[in-house]
Amino acid sequence: MILGEDNQKMSKSRGNVINPDEVIREYGADALRLYEMFMGPLEAVKPWQMNGVEGVYRFLARVWRLAIDHEAETVTLNAKMVDAAPSGEVLREMHRTIRKVTEDTESLRFNTAISAMMEFTNLLTKSEERPREAVTMLVRLLSPYAPHLAEELWSLLGNAKTLAYEPWPAYDPELTKSDTIEVPVQINGKLKGVIAVEANIEKDALEAAAKADAKIAEMLKGKVVKKAIVVPKKLVNFVIG
Amino acid sequence: MPSYHPAEIEPRWQRYWAEHKTFTTPDEPQPGQTKYYILDMFPYPSGDGLHVGHPEGYTATDILARLKRHLGCHVLHPMGWDAFGLPAEQYAIKTNQHPRKTTEKNIATFKRQIQALGFSYDWDREVDTTDPAYFKWTQWIFLKLYDTWYDPELKKGRPISELPIPENVAAKGPEFVAVWRNVKRLAYQAEVPVNWCPAMGTVLSNEEVIDGKSEVGGHPVERRPLKQWLMRITAYADRLLDELEPLDWSESIKQMQRNWIGKREGAEVRFDVDPSTLREGLELEINVFTTRPDTLFGATYMVLSPEHPFVADLATEPQSAAVKAYQEASSRKSDFERTEMAKTKTGVFTGAYAINPVNGVKIPIWIADYVLATYGTGAIMAVPGHDERDYEFAKQFNLPIICVVIPADRSTVDLPHTDTGIAIHSDFLDGLDTSAAKAKITAWLAEKKLGTPRVNYKLRDWLFSRQRYWGEPFPLLHELDANGNRTGVIRVEDKLPLTLPVLEDYKPTGTPEGPLSKAADWVNVTIDGKQYQRETNTMPQWAGSCWYYLRYIDARNDAALADPKKLKHWLPVDLYIGGAEHAVLHLLYSRFWHKVLYDCGIVDCKEPLP
């Protein structure tokens, strides 16, 4: 349920009713739809915040700029879009995003699906070269959420027919696996175990993961860790007394 | 100007979808397509238009509908208007224009606003509950209910023509047969206590009454028995409970349904009124329902609802003025105020005593409005040692409190002890645990003909008539005799829909007949030389919203509610999103009608939602 900006139930007598017409005039229907789904789970009670609509509006504008050159005089495709097939991180993130959006949408977890599309957009924005296939994929994923923008970009990307009945993209499960590495864990310099963690894990998280390992935790029980030597991607060593 | 400009993009695509009928759902699926029916709670088109809370659920369902189309499903995603209701009528009273006009205007606003959000509804299936082409079928379903009785043996609704007529009834003639049938129909008339608001000239629901006054306008409201149309939903109570179990719904919604139905097993117990406290020659027995017959030895007084028919006979001379005053005061309160909201218990002693059937003890009979006339038998045995409300009441009025159940672990007992345990101070029940004590006392009561095992439900029959203009008219005619009095024979309208008459004004009449009674030409009908009066009540707003999900399936069919083949293809609904406020009554009423339609062979699944 959506409350007014004052955190109260919307009612005429309280004067806190927000009319969708005004929101649409200012930010568009796609932004309104996206914002309502981004606010949180359907069953949660949450207050309306106009700057939240502003935020998703900026996201949609970023998607627009991925495909369209906003500095040109007329509507022109962005020159950064290239025909080369996606590879590396873009390819992996593309498949992970398809998977996340598909699964979350089917189980009505719309807010996390939107987050995934936002992250993928940020990745593409940062990339110097944007594979056309990856941008098109984002447009297809966005179609149920922001159908007007998706139809428009789909059409500008050279498709004659409505996007509404295009088959939903599939993902390659192999590519959605995150890279994991094994890191040895020592106590007083002796190898006591190996933990599997994500390759790009931060230092603190790596130490926490080592401590959380059942075998290591058992050995550290009741002991004082004087020092923890953490070398990302390489090693964790606990010095105990 | 190639920056992101939704104001230019969005209306253009909305026009494209409309012109190309992009979201029109073909009746036939393509080979290999699975169907997916996504239903929204359809809105009441108020004069205020949409606020941003409305599109929350609609956006969620639209996202799913669009995803399912991408996934190749045969998607049904329609929208419509639950457009009968009080606000349009009140506006009509104020401005003296037909509610149809405001309704059409409001629908246009809602539709414009909804379309501006880019939802992918199939607008060719749009329904409006106030459209005669729609309510023709609401009336048709009403007649199905009117024409059906519930067979408890087969546990299903059957045509009234198949109702067995006892020989002695048949022997008395067709009028008696008609009465026999009328009391068994799923749609029937009865005198029931209702919240009557004289100023608004209508019956109000409990939720519409606050502090004895109408929520809208603050007019006084009184309890009054009125002849009303009811739906025998209680006949389906067990099926509404049992058939809930296999459904894939959230446990909280199932629990709300169970709580509303409120099935309780126990015993009905007979208490004789001590004749020495009654008028010479009068004999009365009061039946109560209890789920805890094992606590009978702890019953120290009785309470009747102020509307109980025995109250006048029970009130002794010195008490009668106080009793009358109390009855008067409670007639101005709603059930909700009398039970949930009451902070302190009130009540009056009638002066009469009853005899506790298990030990012959004389116990005082009180009236108090925390006992409702419509709940159980309208009378209770009070066991203050083991019931919260009885305990509070006994403390307030200094009535005796006896402990007859102690905790199972025999620890110290803290009254009221409402939990089960072990019986004490209960003669032949002493030492038994609660379930054994219940079984023993129930058998004992049955043997002495003082009581019977009973199942009781909190669910009441559904009050189905309103004294309003802007609702579906009942397609029924009351036969009149030569003096213009109703004979009790009811004739069914030959042709549907029966539409509303146009009135000079829409003001309430201030009588239970409702505004339709003002349309003399419409009300009085002669058929084959016989005089009839049309029913002047209208149906509640629930009537149209109970079954709208069926009409979307074949919204323009004029020959049937919907083509059976199409019903079979689309039902049940695959995904429904509606507010929590619809999780109890709306859902229960829909399920009830659906089950009746199932019994009549109209739909071939037992539940509207899987």
C-alpha cells in the first residue's frame, strides 16, 4: 500500500492525495510505473516520495542515452553502440541480468529486478564500447516495466513490429555463474582449510568468510585472535595465542 | 531534441496500441499456447479520479501480463468498473440528475487515467456493472440462486423443482408447496434486525455505523427488524471451509476466510426458566450454544441479547422499566460497537431465574448487548470462571464466579482460566480432562433430553437487499390479491434485464420500501389479469462484483453469461492482485456464487482462484 508523502493514508480530507496525472506530466507514465514497483514489495506499506520518481526518471533517461546520441540535432543512434558481440564482463552481466529479471519478475519481486537493470545500465554506460546486442537486451528486459520507452527504442533500433509479442530472452546458465576462487586459511601459519569465495571479494568480507567457515570457527572458539593477515585472492592467516 | 521526452513518446505508443488492437486477446489460443488469466480488482469509479495508490496493483499485473505475452502465453488481462454504489446516488440526490450521468463521467475519467499509464488491457472486454447488458446476467445469476436449494445429503445445490415435498404439505395445496420451497431457496426473504437510518432511508452495514450514527452525515441509526432478502451462504459454510484447504493461497488469507466462517463444535443446552418467576401459567425454555459444555457446573447466570423474543415475558414488574430502557439504548448501537468497541460491560437483570440443568441451581437471567441476537441462539450461559467477557461482566455486577476447570498440570489457577484442563467442582465430571468431560456431559445431556451436539458458525446469511436506487433491481414480482395485499406468491420476471425506472427525484422515501417504490408505473404491473408489485429493494454492490471475472471471458455474449467452452478454457484465474480489504468478504461472496454456479453446471471448477 502506498501512503501520502506525510506517511498517512491518502485522503481528500488530509490533502495528501497525489494525482497520477501530475506525475505523468512531470516524469512520464514509465517513470511512475517503475517508481511504484521500485518502492518495495507490494505487501509493504510505504510513503510516496517525489524525489524517488525523479531518481527512476533519471535511470530511464540513462537508458535512452545508451542508445540515442542526446547531443545530436535529430534522433540518431549513439555512436558508442557497436555491432561487436558482447564479451567478458558485459556478456556475463548480461546473462546474469536476464536471469535475475526473469526470476524476480515471475515471483513478483519487481524492485530487485529493477535494481538489476539499473546495475546493468551503469555497466554499459561506463563501457567505452556498447555492444548493440547488450543494449537491445536491456530494452527487451525493460519492456514489461517501461513499455513506452522500450517500444520507442525497439523501433529506433530498427524493428518494424511492436515489441509486445517478441519472445522473452533466454540466458546461458553457465555464464550466470559468478567466478569463485579458493583461498587457503591458516592458523599460526599452518594450513587448516580452504574456503570458496567470489573472486572480487573485499578484504573485510574475506576475513569474515574465513571466520564463518565451520571448521575454522570451531578451531578459533574460545581463542583470542591477536592478528589476522588477509591477502585478497591469496590467503588468510589468523595468529592466536 | 533527442533527449528522453516521455510526454512525446508515451501518448504516441498508447495510440499505436489502441489503433492496432495490440492487446486484444483472441478467443482461440494458438497451438501449444498455455492460457494465463491475470485479474485486477476492478475499481469503483469515484468522482475524485485515480490516486497513485491505485496503479500499484495494476502495474504489477501489467508487468506480469506483458512478461507472459513475451513468454508466448495466451494472456487474458481485462479491466472494468464496479460502478453501482452510494456516492453516485448521493450526488444524484444533491443535483437531481440521474446517477448514470455521474457514473459515465467518472468512468471516462478513470479510463483516461488508466490508459495514460500504458496498461495492456484488452479494452474490448471492458465491463461496467451498471450496464444493463452486464446486470442482465447479475439478475440471471440471482434467479439461479433463487431457483436453487442446498441438499445437505448430496452436499450440493439442486434445482428447487427437485426439492422433495412432504406429503402433508403437498396435500394442503400449491400455496403450501410454494411456502415450503421459499424457505429452502438460496435467495430468500426473512425478518432480520438491521441498522436502519431513517434520515438516509436505508439499511447500513455494521462498518457504516459509528457511535450509533451513520458514518456519512452523522444521522442516528437504530436496530429494527425488517423484511429483507438474504443469501443462504451458511448452507455452503462447510464447503467454503473444506475446499479452501487444497488451494495455493497464502496461509493468512486462508485463516481470514476460516475466521470469518468461524466453525465451532459444541452442544446446544436447554435451560428451563423457573416458573415461580414467570407470569402464572407461562413456561419458557432458553436454548444456548456452548463450545464448552464441560463447564456447565460453572454457569452462574444467563445473558440474553436485548432483542431476544423472551425478554418481555421474562422482565418482572420491578425490572421492566429498566429492561425497556436498556433495550431502547442498545437498539441505537451497531454490533461492532456492542462487542469489539465496548470498553465496559453493561446489562440489566430481568428479575427472572433459570435452572441449571446439571445441578438444579437457580441462576439469574440478565440482558446485555455484548450478546448478539444473530449469534448462536441469541442467549448464552455465562461461565465467568472460564470466559473473559463473562468474567468482566460478573465482576462488574457482583455475580458469583466458580472455578470448574484447573490447569492440566494442576498448578494454581488464575481466573478466568479460559484454557482447557481438568474438571473440578463438577460432580460426575471431576478429574476428567476437557475433551473427555465434553464427551461425557454431551452424552449425558442427550440422554436426559436436555441438550444435543451442535456445530455452530460465526458466518451469518448474507443480507442482500438495499433500500437504494443505484443498484440492480430484483427481477421479481409480488402477486397481489383483490385488496392489493401481497399473497406471498412470487413471480419471476419473464425478460431480463429488468432496468431501473427513471425517477422525478432520487431522495430516499424514509420507509423501508426504498426509492423505487416512487415509480408507480414501474412498480404496478398486470400480467394475464393478475396484479403484481415489483420488488422495490435493490441488490448490494457486491452483486455485480461477485462474478465480473466470469464476464470478461465472454463480455459481449448476449445469449449466455459466457460460452461454456470459453469458461472452460480460461478458468480458474491464474493471478489475482487485490487489496487486503477484499481478502475476506469479497472473496467469500465470490467463492459462494462460484460454488453455486458450479453446482448448476455453469462453471466446471470449484473455486475461482487456484
